[in-house]
Amino acid sequence: MSTRARIAESFGDRLQKKRLELGLTQKELAALIGVTPGAITQYEGDLSSPSKERLEALGKTLRCSIDYLMSGHQASSPSNFARDKTEIEVLRIIRQAPVDSHPGILAALRAAARLVTRPARAS
């Protein structure tokens, strides 16, 4: 993308682009960052701006830097961002569960991971 095109692209344009790249609806993204779907509509339409906390949540959820969302300059992505819709769904489940249930959810995920990564036994 040329510098000229990057400048013409707004915060809302970049937000919508990243959301669509991950296959998320406005409703799904809203649930992930703790706002209403209407707030996402307003952000994407450049009618309002997210708070610092929501901006950080958007960057993590959409796997991009805040700098990219604000200016279009892409910094290297941290490895702790969710990589696909499945990871986002796991995060959604964990975030919606009571905090005291998180250790049990984590234990179940670890047990499931061991089952699917265990090598098959020779007959």
C-alpha cells in the first residue's frame, strides 16, 4: 500500500479491514472487547473514538498494533495475539466465564491438547 493510500485510510477503515480479515462480525468484536455492536459501528464510521482501554483491546483482538489502527503504520505483531477465529472463540469463552472457573477451563484445555497431540500407538 502506498503512503498516499495509507493516509487516506481512516481509523474506521483500518478497524473494519482487520475485523473482516479475521471473519468477525461487529457483534462478535463488540462482545470480545466489552462494548455494544453500536459502538463498533460508530468506531468504523469514524463517528466516535474508543477509550485507551478499548483501543488496547481492539489491537490485541485484531492482532495488530495500536499504532497501525491509529496511523496505518504496522509494527511487528506480538506473538500473544489470537491467530484465528477458533482462538478468539476460546478467549470469548474464558472471558465470559467466572474468574474462579478459569483454572478448571485451563486444565480442561491442557487435557484436550494432550489428547490431540499424543502420538498414535503402534499395533
